[in-house]
Amino acid sequence: MTSKLRRSSTKKATLRFTSLATGLLLAGQAICGFAQSRVWTPTSAPNRPWTSMAVSADGSRVVAVAGGSQGPYPQIVGQIHTSTNSGITWDVTSAPTASWNGVASSSDGRRLAAVIAFGTIYTSTNFGVTWTATTAPIAHWQSIASSGDGMKLIAVEGCILPACDSSTAAIYTSADGGATWTPRISVYTTFSVASSADGNHLAAASGGITISTNAGATWALSGAPYTGYQAVASSWDGNRLVAVYSGRSIVTSADGGSTWTQSNSPGSGWWSVCSSANGSTLLAGVSYGPDSIYSSSDSGATWIANSAPTSVQWKALASSADGNKLFAAINNGGIYTYQSAPALTITGSNNHSVVSWPASATGYALQQNPHLPPANWVTVTNIPISDGIKKEVTIPQTVESMFFRLINF
């Protein structure tokens, strides 16, 4: 499958991938097109009691944890698995078998942090090869989130063990990659936390949504409807938030939590949610019932049902920065993935063509041809520059027109 693009002037053109799903776009005109169905594909990950996932910005490195708990007790134990090829293959890490309840990743996937439902917090600085127990207290840890560089962490516990008195529940933050931890505020039954890329804008989901704009130093209850939220996710800048609760609703905010909008989401029994870097692509998963995964490409204004297994608990969701590589895990099931067809964008600059495409589009090569017929395509040898969201190549314009395509190899 390929994407063919034409560049004959300095006017910007965005042209899309060729497939039976999306059709061919040439010079901005659709020659043929079909409605694209978002169909999820199972990966080779084993069936486990998956509880949480995290992914690098480009979608290549994935980490998934299994275990958790049903209430304070009993413990359900599992392991930490990683993938370096977007879920094609998986490896079990050296982390101990435990009741893992949450995991977070830096944008490059190098720094990882994971919480145990009945234990402490572990970190890794080498893509999950080795793990170290931190000085965080032994507690019933619920969730963890990370800044883009992996140095600022936020985690929430439901109670300090062994007494497990819920009055001791609190949010903790770390500014040194998990080496030391600072208790911030007492909270009650907080299930999920989220962080902006700089680690300054934080959100915690419990009965309401609590917000911090100074890396956890101070907190304030947002204007979100007060109910039982299961999960919260944030855009990289912290302005766009999305939260789900087990009832029939998803709420979103476009101003860092100051105001909220209740979306007209069709599903029910929401359990998990994730967001792309800019907050435009969202996923929400249900806990059993006839529904499965719903997605939004307009920051939650509208939602569509995806083709994924039903009557299961979609416990964990994760997205690459550009929202083109998506991952979903079933509690006591497998891990699924969906990859959008990559789109090429071409702009002109000083007699050069600047060609870019999503950084998550791995396994593709850029080719060029001064003519549209299928013969004589040449692979571009320029090494792309990546910022984690897009890959970009600058090519001198030596002919009047040039076609470009991405080809899967």
C-alpha cells in the first residue's frame, strides 16, 4: 500500500495514504474513497490480567503491566511486559512478579515507572531492562503518570499498608525520576492521575477532578461534575483533559479543567481513557456489556464505535503522540493495536520540498518519482529528522514536479 503525492508549486498540500479503506488522494482530489473502519488487531501478547499500559511518543515502545487487585484484597499478580516494535513481539522484564496496578513512560520510552497495588513504586532508566524499588511507602498504589522526560512523576495511593486506612490516601510527586517522593494532598478513592509533558499540569480523578498547575504543590477541585470517575487523560500541554466515569458519560475540558463539557457518548460502563499529544484523538473503553472501544477525532465532540471484542473489560488504553498508533488491553485477555494509515504532507521552501509524515509510522520508506506510472520509484536516502510527533525530510527540487509515496517494507 502506498501514498502518492504531487508537488509542483510552493502551495502546501496534504495528501493521504492509498488503500481500499481510504482511497487515493491526488492534488487534493479524491479519485476513489471508502469509509474507513477502525478495526483492532490482536498482538502476540499473552492473555493476562492487564491493568495499565504506556507507550513512547512514536508508538514503537510499549510497556504493559498485569496484576492489580479486587478492592483492598485479594492480590492478583502478574509481570511487566515490553515491546520494542509496536506490539509485534513482547518480552517479560526482570521486574518482580507482583500486583502491578499502573505504569508510566517518558516520551522516548527510556524511563519507566510502575506501581504495585500492595507494595512500592519501581522505576527503570533503561527501557525496562532492569528495575529498582524506590523509597515510596508500601501502600495500595492505584495509578502513576509521568512528564515527557520521565523526571516528574505523580502517583496516588488508596491507603498505607498494613492497616489500609483510607484516611491515609494521598497523592505523591517526585521531581527526580522517583528517587525521592513528596506527599501532597490527602485524597479519597482516587483511581487515576494524568500529567502534561512538562509535568506541571496534573489531574487526579476521584469523586471529582482535582487539578494542579504547579507540579503538585497546590491543588484545586475543578468544575467537573462530581461523580465517580474511573480514569483521566491529558494532552501534552495540559489544556485538554478527558475523564470517564462508570455511568453513561465522558467529560472533556479545553481549558485545563476550568470548564467541562459532557459529551453525548453512546456507550456505558466506561473504565479507561487515553489521549493523543494534542488532545484531538481520544479513546474510551468500557467494562463488559455490548459495547467495546469508542474513539473521537475531534477532542470528544463526537464518538464512533470501533470494531473490537465486546463483553470484555477494556482495562488499559494508550496512544502514540500523533494518535495514529493505538493500543488497548483486556483484563484477563490480550492486547490489541490499531494503526492509522499515515498521511504525507508537502511544503515548499527555497527550492526544496519538505516532506513529513507521522513519527509513529514505522516500517515505511519514502520514495519519489517524477512520473506517476508505477515504475521507476526511487527510495529517498535522506535520513528523516524526528521530533517524536512527525518525521521530516528536506529534498532539493530539481524537476518541475515530483511525486512521493510511503511504501511498507
